[in-house]
Amino acid sequence: MYAATDTIAGQRVALKVLHEGEDDAATLAELKREVRIVSRLDHPNVLSLRTAGTVDGRFVIVSQLARESLEE
């Protein structure tokens, strides 16, 4: 996971990015399944999904950035 800035909305977001070598068909299918499941959730303890897709050949999930860690 990476913290980034959505330059259009001007908001901080979290990026989940598949690294090179992790982009096999099974892993990609699992992440797409995750996107479908998370997109249906609406709960204050679940970070909302912003979008998902391929950027520069890598699958990326963009979600709301948490304000604090689970430990906090």
C-alpha cells in the first residue's frame, strides 16, 4: 500500500499496486474479486473504494486513505 494524492480531487488516497512478478492470472483474478466485494460494502469501519484499473501495465486499486493505523 502506498499513500498518494488524487490530483484531480485534491485528496489523499491509498494505492494498492501489483508489483512486477505478482501479476499472474490467479493473483489478478483475486484482486478483481476483492474490488467487486469491497465496492458493495458500506460501513464506517471499511475504507471506501474509489476506483480500480490498469495504470502503466499494473493493476491498481485506489481507496480512501485511513486517518490512523489499526494500532492507533
